[in-house]
Amino acid sequence: MSSYVFMKILESAPHRYDAGINMLSLGRINRLKKEIAENYISPGDTVLDVGCGTGTLAILCAERDASVIGFDISPQMLNIAQRKIEERHLGEKIELREMGATQMDSAFEDERFDKVVSTLVFSELYSDEQKYVLRQTFRVLKPGGLLIIADEVKPNSLLKRSLYLVVRIPLAVITYVFTQTTTRELREIERAIIDAGFGMIFTKRSLLGSLGLFVAKKAER
């Protein structure tokens, strides 16, 4: 599974995005989103969804009685998200914004959010962009707030990396044909999170170690 590969293809047909990503992750990404909402979002939380896409995770958080701001650079994705939100009558709980992750410094004030969540976004960013977004998430989180990331990562073991590359190499070729870009699975993301000032409190991997969940905390004052 290569999230960046299929997101770049599926983003050209946003109405197929949810079904496509769920199928290609063998249902794991949707389960991770539910896990994030159920285990880490509490009633009354203020939540920022970085790269909210079609709004699946934002909706799950709002259904937990959280107030959510979700942003994405794709207006097509946001249109689908808005439609899903209206169908569920969650308009008072979720605010959508069209913007990129690298605009966070001017968009949100310090210590505004209890939780920052992000799925399948950091793997689309270059290393410098990842570091910028991590610094910004640290800034906008309240003391004691959580950062929760689910994304594509490089498997740890040699066997898992070998099996992963069997799938990844042809997908990288497909990506280049469709988008003229290459794929970038996350590497050293835990170190980058720690370097941004967070303390890691939980990590796990699935799908041959290629899909990771990372939970980090901003220290209390």
C-alpha cells in the first residue's frame, strides 16, 4: 500500500477517493480513523484536522461532540466533505477552510486546540515542510494537547521492506506516469516529532509495517 501513490491518482476523481483509499489500505485507514476518534477525542475538544480531505476523520471527531476545523488545499475534496457534513447535520460542529499546511503560521493563534490530527498528509510533504508543520502543530496545541498522525511509513525489518518494495516500485512508476512526481514514505518521523518539542506516547504499525499511527503530547506547563 502506498498512500501517496493512490491519493495522487484518486485526487483526480475525488468522488472515488474514500472507497479507493479504503480498498487499497484493506480497510485499515478507516479503522485507524475510527480508532483515533474513539481513543483520543473527547466531548468538548477543539480539534484541528490537517489535510482533512473528504472529511471522514473530521466527521468522526464531531460525532464525539468535538468542535473541528479541517483544512485542505483541494477545493474538490472540500466540496465532498461539505456535502457529507451537511448530510449528517454537523455544520455547527465542523468548519472547513481551503488552505495548505504551509499556511498554518498565519491561520491559527497559539494554543488554540486540544488535539491535532492528520492522516495520509505528512507523506506528501518534503522534509522541511514536515518540520514546519510539526512546529506549527506544537504552537497551536494547548499544553497537554495531543498530536495524532496516521500515515505511510518505511517498514523496519528487511523482510517487510523487501515485500513492501515489491509493491512500491511499480506503484512509484504508475505515480510518475500519472503525476510526474515520485512517492515519499515517511522516514524518521518519530525523531522529527520529538525534535519539534513533543513527547512520544504511543506508536504502532500495520500493513507490513507500512502504515503507522503516532501519538505525541505537548508537555503540560
